[in-house]
Amino acid sequence: MKRLYFFILCLCFSNFLFGQQSPIIGYDKLEFGATIEAFQRLYPTAKEISSNQNSIGVRMFQQRNVGSGITARDFKFFNNKFYYVTVIYDEMNNNNTINALLDRIVEIYGKFDNKEEDTDVSGGAYTEETYLYRRYRNNFYIQFCIFKSFFPNGGIIYQVLISYYNPITTNEVAAAEKKQAGRGLGL
């Protein structure tokens, strides 16, 4: 009987281990390092936009009015390789909606490693800012940002930004920006 119980336990555990599908290292169906051509096949409505990083080899594409609560997605490529996306949710109407989205991210990628909170007062609004960080792998980080803006008329606006990025490439971009800034100073 103990052997049967042990066998069933092992069978269940192996199904748990091998039945779970790992999330893609990137976003949606687009892996980090994918080409712009592969990206355009997956997101044909995305439009290239100008960026102050164009001169160092960064190209940016934006997709608007995506649906499913997503207002926009901003994709970045360095030397024609995908490395960064920010997904913007403007239509968040309460904490429950935000918590459901947060729970889904945690279900896929695990709990967040770090949390920072801040406040901002500008444009007549008081904004509470929450930043959650998850290092999923050495080459895959997630930042979950929640903004709750309170207006004098009693209105509240909720916004969520989720960035999925390759920190290695992000550091390469920062180094290229620093190098270019040094050239501008005659160094």
C-alpha cells in the first residue's frame, strides 16, 4: 500500500513539474532577441515612432487601442532585436481590477521581489505610485507600476504599466547613450 501511495505521489509530482508550461522569455509570443520582421508579423498594426534613442540603434513601435483593457503597447528594439515592452492599462476602474491583473502576473511569473512606493502632486492631482519588481531570470525582469491619481473634484484615475525587459540589453542601451553623450561633450 505504501508503494502504491508513493507511486501515485511521484506520478502527480511529475505531472506538476512537466505539465507546467514555462512562460516565454519576452512578451506574449515574442521572445527577446526576435527581429523586427518577426515582430511585425505578430503585431501588424504597430507603428514605428520616433525616439530620442534612434541615433544609438533603438527603434520603437507603438500599438494603440489594443483591447482587453490594454490601451497601448510600446516595443523597443536595439540593433533590430526585441528587448523591451511596456503594456499600458488606462481603463482600470478599481483596486479589484488591478489586483486581478497583479494576481495573474504572479500566477505566471511568481511573487515580486521588491516593492517601492512614492507619491506625487502635480497638475492638481495627488498620485500614489507603487512599483513592483520581479527578476524572473537573469535576462528577464518585470516591473509592475500602479498609479492612483486623486483629483480635487473627487475623481480617481487608475493606471497600470507593466514592463517586460531584458536587463542585459537595457544596460547595453544605457552604455550606448552614455558613450554618445560623451561624444557630444568632446570627450
